[in-house]
Amino acid sequence: MKIKKYLLALLLGSSAFLMAGSLGAQELPVAEAADAVEAVADAIPFDEAYAAFMETPGAAFFTISNLWLLISAALVFIMHLGFATVESGLGQAKNTVNILFKNVFIISMGIITYALWGFNAMYPGFAEGSAGVFAMGSWFDVTASVDLMTSEYADYTWYTDFIFQAMFAATAATIVSGAVAERVKLSSFMIFATLLVTFAYPITGSWQWGGGWLSARGFYDFAGSSLVHGFGGFAALACALILGPRAGKYVDGRIKPILGHSMPLATIGVFLLFLGWFGFNGGSVLNADPYLVSLVFVTTALAAAAGGLGSIFTSWIFLKKPDLSMGLNGILAGLVGITAGADAIAPKFAILTGLIAGILVVFSIIFFDKVKIDDPVGAISVHGVCGIFGTLAVALFGDAAGFGIQLIGTLSIGAFAFIFSMIVFGLLKVTIGVRVSPEEEAEGLDIGEHGQEAYPDFANSSR
């Protein structure tokens, strides 16, 4: 194979020299000679060109980086199991099947629609410097060529790029699922989630990661405090406002807690999310650079731990009891908070970022309860409020971007998600309805929507 590679290089070089020399009387430009060489190279079968690349010194780092991104994609996939268990654990037993069903649908739908439209809307998005706003998508697949499957594309292949980003795509709808749990009409939610993931998420994603207008203005969001979490949080806020609170949540001006049925399940979910976040943030380095990946791992872990401590002691002081659900949301708040600047914020400031996010999420959850916006899992506070803070933290505790553009960027992303969701979910409300009947809500969505129960042997005692 090495002999073939050297012969190929000799052939191409000789061709360029002969073409430039023999046509000297016509003064053939060097660029045209290079184009002619490239045309010859393009005629080489992909298998041979790829095999030749894999014998070069750079192939080792390319292989390791590609493998790391695939492992990261698997870790982000595990996060969907984490979301499912957190949401179901913090919900009532009678709605468990419904919650799990939504999460199964979201990841299945998200991967397919991202292949059909979303990936090519977000990447490449816009030409460099074009500062675009509305990117158009298409089928993700391409004809295998060496420039898309070697380091000429990046430190990973086109397919690795797709599957890593596809794992992110459905997260926005998963965030909304938690905020509207236990009273949303299944068919309406499925329609809304599909439109949100297919069209809305790739638009705002392209503003930064596809070379759009935010990227052109210097906005910085390493792994998605705003582009993923803030987007989902403000979409969730719009839907929760339209849907209204669960029956019995607010009675005679007082807040009546509706307790989750399984704190062990919720705790397992948060630890799964914590694990998956190492891929979420660590994979966003987009190669296997030892320094950057290890730095991101450390800042991610420090922020999560500080977020947990911040929420534990804040809730203990203000609520008079150590609240496990607040502690769990504090870990998630710290993770969301560090996501925008995990590679740009020093470890000591990562602790501060997580600590502030953990304190902030407690007061945010209390605030939304006081204004009677019912969010069963705290998704609006964890992802929306802490997503904004995490984006601003890049400017406050790092030097990757200025405060002004970070504020403009995060508010623009949140506003787009909120307005899109208000329009789409509002249209669904006036057409097919978005809320189950009072009788179905009281009985449980497992029976009303699915005709099955999560815990049939313990149904009576677990409600």
C-alpha cells in the first residue's frame, strides 16, 4: 500500500509538472494545474484514498478523536435514560408509563428528523461570515469521499459528526416533557415536539454552530447552555403557561405539593445525567486533545458538585429541611451552568459558577411556584434560568466573549424558543387541544392515554 501511495503521489506531481510545462506557451495558470491534479485525485476510488490516508502519521490522532466522539455520543444517549428516570421519579406513579412513552418517542423521532432535516440545517449552516438567520435543511447523508471521512473534514468523520449532534437534538423536547408532565395530551405533545426538534432547534443552533449571526458577532456557547438548555427551558415555559397547572396544585392561594412517587428513580436519573454530561461537554472539544478534554472533565465535575452543595444548603436554610429534590436539581443546575464555558472557565471559577447556579435554581423554583407556573421537575429553572446564567458566566469568569454579546445571544435564543412554542402550542390548543380531561388527569394518564399501568400490582397503594 505504501508503494501504491508513493506511486500515486509521483503520478500526480509529474502530471502537474508536465501540464504546467508543456502548456507553457499558453501560460496555463498554476491554479488550473492544481485543479487538474485535484480532478485526477478525485478519480481515485474512495477506498484507496481512505486507505492511503490511514497510513499517514496523522491517522492515529484522527482515529482516537473519532473514537472519543463516538463514545461521547453514547454517553449523551445515556442522558435520555437519565431524563426519563428523573421525570418519572418526580411524577406520580399513575403517570409513569406516559412519561416513559414520551421519552421513547422523543429520542426515536429526534434522530430521524435530525437526519431528514436538522443536521444539514445546523451544519454547515451558513457560509463563513454570512451571518445568516434561517438555515435550510436536507437529508444528512453524502456520497463517501475522502474529504468527509478523514481529517480533511475534521478530527472525525461526517457520520460521527452526525450521530454526536443527533444525540443533542432531542434534548430540547425532553426538557419540555418534564415541565408539562401529568396533564398534557399525548398526541398534541408529539406533534409539538416533532416541530420543535425538526425546525426550531436547528435554526437557533445554526446561529452559532452553523456560522450564523451570533457566531459572526463573537457569541460563545461551548456545548449549549443557551443553544440546548436555554432553548428547551424557554420552550417549556411557554407550554407550561398555555397548559396551566396540574389540578390541585394551587388551592385557595396556597401551594399544595404534589410529591413524586420514587426519589430513588429520580436520584438514579441525575447520576445518569451527571455521567452523560462528561460526553456532552467532553465530546464538545471535538477531538481527543488530552489537555482540553481533561480540563472540561474537571470543570464539569467541579461545577456539578458545587451546584449540589449550593442547592442543598440554600434549601436547608430557607425551607428548614434538607430537600433531596433540590439537591438533585442543584447538580443539574451546576452542569447546565458550566456547559457554555467548560473549556474557557478556570477550575476555581467553575466551582463558583456551579455554586451560584445551585443557589439560583432554588430561588427560581420557589419563584415559579409563587406565580403559579407549575413545573413538576423544575425544568424551566434548571435549564432556562441556569442556561442564561451559564452563558453569562463565560463573560463573568472567562475571557472567551464579552458580556453584551452573551446577553444578546442568550436572550435571543430564549425569545425565539418562547415565541415559536407559544405560537405552535397555542395553535394546537385551539385546534385539537393540549390538555387531557379532568377525569383522565385524576385517574392518571397511564390508563387514559395508554390503557396500562407501570405498577399494576401496587396501583392502589402507590397513588
